[in-house]
Amino acid sequence: AQSVTQLDSQVPVFEEAPVELRCNYSSSVSVYLFWYVQYPNQGLQLLLKYLSGSTLVKGINGFEAEFNKSQTSFHLRKPSVHISDTAEYFCAVISNSGYALNFGKGTSLLVTP
Amino acid sequence: KAGVTQTPRYLIKTRGQQVTLSCSPISGHRSVSWYQQTPGQGLQFLFEYFSETQRNKGNFPGRFSGRQFSNSRSEMNVSTLELGDSALYLCASSLAPPGQSGETQYFGPGTRLLVL
């Protein structure tokens, strides 16, 4: 079984500042990793995913994430955030034989002017 | 291509009633999964269907059931509603079953159920 820990429940940041949302996972087998974003009153939108290969993954809206196998981490970063990035961010993991995404509890990103 | 659609978007029911939620996947997607999202428990897996077969079910009581039709549309039903069933129910679709080569699941906007 796999599990995900999102280390920060809330991250406040000023507009145009960089941000990192942390995600650590636990698994005894190889996994695929995802970051989703949820805006108020909406479903989940895929930001990016790691399947294999290059450990630096680029996604939509200027986000990127780095897979670190030794530290079992998949942290999400953005060099300069906008007000519109205010949302809930979820890290998720699934194995190749898995049938459901295992989500972290989410990190609420609040961007203020 | 249209995304995943869910109906209704909002629903208010009373304890003891039953409810049916509907999900239409992205055209061509044969896999549909359902998740329950609550503030306390976060996102929890309910069911996964592929080609009309329920392949997996999460740790939920038998009051929660579902099905998938030949056109890949899916419904989930909750009988004898309890206050704790109040949640956002999210449907996700994918071309292949989740986990297969890192298949991406695309989520609908959800149905927000309030049980009074």
C-alpha cells in the first residue's frame, strides 16, 4: 500500500514570491506521482505527473516538481506565484498494480498582494 | 472534447433517504472511478469501474453502490443516508484502468451532497 504526506496544511505567500509545496510518499513498490489543484467549488485539475525518466517534471501554469527517490519526495514549486494560484493542492500516488489514487490531505495555498 | 460531467451539482437530502449521482466520462474513456471528499477524511476512494465491471471498491459500507453502463456512464447510489454522508462526490475517468502505466484520471466538478 502507498501513502502520501503533505507536510504543510496551509502555505501563505505574497504575490510574485516563489513557493514550494512539500509532498512525501511511502511505498514498497515503484509508483507514479501526481499533483492536482482544486479551485473553490470545482473538481481536481491535473498539474503534472511523474511516470519515469527525468526527475524534473514541468506542468501547467508554470509549476514544476522534482522526484527524489532517495528522499521519497515529490515537491511542487513555482518561481513566482499569482493571486489566481490560490487553491488547494493535492499530491497523489498510485502503483502500477494499483487501482486508486492515494491522496495527501492537501495544502491550501493562499497568495496575497 | 467535453470533460467529465456530473449531475446534479448540488443536492440536499434528509437522513434515511437515498440518492443517485450520475457521471458521464470523457468520450472514449472506459474507466470511471468515484471518490468522496470531506474536510475530515480528505479524498477517499469509493469504486472503480472498467467496461461495466466493478473492479475495486473502497472501504465503505454496503449502502454505497454503483454501476457502469455500456456507454461508460456511471451512477452511484447511497441508500439510507446518514449525516456523515455529506460530502463532495467526485467522479474521474481515464482511458485505461488507474495505475496502468500511470494513466491520468480526469475529474469532474463533483456533486455536493448535503444530508440534513
